[in-house]
Amino acid sequence: MIHTKILGTGSYVPNNIVTNQDLEKLVDTNDEWIQSRTGIVNRRVTQGENTSDLAYKAAVKALEDARITAQDIDLIVVATVTGDFPFPAVAQLLQGRLGCNIITAFDVNAACTGFIYALNVADKMIQSGAYHKALVVGAETLTKYTDFEDRNTCVLFADAAGAMVLGTSDEPHIEKILTYAKGDLEGLLSMEGYPLKVDFKTPDQKRPFIKMQGTEVFKFATTVLPEVVETLLKETNHSVDELSLIVAHQANRRIIDKSARVLKIPIEKMFMNIDQYGNTSAASVPLAIDEAIRTKRLKRGDLFITAAFGGGLTWGGAMIRY
Ligand SMILES: CC(C)(COP(=O)(O)OP(=O)(O)OC[C@H]1O[C@@H](n2cnc3c(N)ncnc32)[C@H](O)[C@@H]1OP(=O)(O)O)[C@@H](O)C(=O)NCCC(=O)NCCS
């Protein structure tokens, strides 16, 4: 049987740092509220770089880390809800810019769970034997869809990209991936597209922004995050003690704290970088995994769970031996 393995990772964040104090000047908020309710101190906001630019810079680092060239890749899957254009997809822009061969390249949309979905798709395509080396990216410029007059959302969202190169292995490294959707809850977290025109003369609409029912999303997240971790442990016959780390989607420090309490997992095992980057949607998980590897919180051979939740509503997770 063909198994999938992480060959390398990389990430990129824009240089521009936006502090809580910067946001105090835009909306009725304050550093104390943001830190205590979310754990966020800073976030990165792109200036002039679009999603494919962030994705490209993360991908180059992941290829370097994997010690392979762009021509070795035969599959690109990008998770994003903030592509440069409705089409072409970010994956196709990336394929062209990296100078890859003529290969399969497409985007997936599962909001903040997007990277787990992309990983699932790439993992299964490699396991099928049809593909051998995949570039899987989570990249977002959420701030272009954030209403910086809405204090409920503008303190949370930010821009980043993370990338992972997958290859084949005789041993099971990606042991299990679970992905779920519950579309009847779509109204809790969404971004409207442009509405259909009544006729061709209908004037252009106001640009759409992210909308969220924060408290309901909080309840959803603190239910599904512990659930997916427990299911992964059960279905792979591992115990919490065997895990080196849990790398959860960085949406809110309190969601991670509460999940750790429910799971009775020491908080030290929950990776966190939300303080510096905020919620970067599909980029959050690969950015966090890359940072965990760079800071030696994850080493070769370590077992870890990554899990996410988000718009859709969607959620999912993976049990991985790095
Ligand atoms: C958004 C979130 C931080 C709000 O925290 P909360 O403790 O639920 O706060 P509430 O929404 O109950 O709001 C409490 C008060 O703070 C206010 N408030 C909201 N945003 C604020 C801000 N940035 N600064 C100051 N006050 C704010 C609210 O207006 C409300 O005031 P009111 O009581 O006068 O109406 C929290 O619900 C959350 O993180 N939810 C999950 C969101 C998420 O992760 N989304 C992405 C998933 S991928």
C-alpha cells in the first residue's frame, strides 16, 4: 500500500504588522478586550501582495525544505477562500509562477478547514498511485474581505500562507484524515458573493464582507474540536500521551484553552501562535505546523494531531507522524 509523508514545509507572512492599538484608532475596541477575549496581540496585513504572492513565497520555502524542485511536483492543491480571482485558481497561478511541468492544479474551498480538506484530497490522490509528489498550500488575504468598521470581525482576521510538500512512503505517516461539513449552519459564518442581477442594468452592489455570529461559532468550535481529536485517537488506536502536540486552527486562544480542558490535555501540548498572527483561515494550520517544526516543537518521528473548523460550517483533523 502507498502511504503519504510530509517531505517539507514552509510559510510566509506579510511584513506589515497591525497591532491592537492600530485597531483602536479604527473601531471602538481596546487592547485589553482583544487580548482577553481572543489572545490576539498582532496580525499581519498584506500591502500589495495578493493570495498567490503569499502562496508562492511559502511554496518556495516548502520545496527548499523538501530538497526537491518545482519540476518534481505532479499535483498542486491550494486551500483558499480569498483567491486573487474567481478564476484562474491560485493553484494554477502557482503552477505557472513556480515553473512546474504541466500538471494537475486546483483550489479547494472549505474556509478555515480548507487545509485539512486539501491535505485529504492530496493524500488520497497520492495513495491512488496516480500522483507522487504534491504541493499543498493554505493561503489567504482575508483582510480584503474584512470590514474594518465592524469591531466584531476586524480584530480577528489576517493574512498568511503555509505550504507542505507530500511524497510517498512505505510506512503510514499520515495515519488518518477526517473532514466534515454541516451546510445548514452556513449562516453563522459566511461572506456573501455578488447577488444575481435582476437585469443587466442593475447597478453594482456594495462589496461583500465576512459576517459572523461569534458566540454561536465559539460554541460550535469548542464542540467539534474536542470531538474530532477524540475520534482521531479512537480510530488510530493512539492515546493522548503518545501525542507530541496538537496543532489546532488558530481562531481564538479561548477556543484552544477550552478544548484542552474538555480533552484533559495539558495546555503545553496545544500549539499556539494566535497572539502574533490572528485568524488566517486556511493558512492558519500550515503556518502553525511550519512554526512548530522550525521551533523544534515537532521533530521527525513525533506523532501529532492537527484540527480545524470554520465557515461552511466545516471541520476536520488529521493524525500525522512527522
Ligand atoms: C468573536 C468573539 C471573540 C466575541 O467574544 P464574546 O466573548 O463571544 O463576546 P460577545 O460577542 O458576547 O460580545 C460581548 C460584548 O463585546 C462587544 N465586542 C465585540 N467585539 C468587540 C471588540 N472588538 N472590542 C470591544 N468590544 C467588542 C460586543 O459588542 C458585546 O457588547 P454588548 O455586550 O454591549 O453587546 C468570540 O465569540 C469568538 O471568538 N467566537 C468565535 C469566532 C471565530 O473563531 N470565528 C472564526 C472561526 S474559523
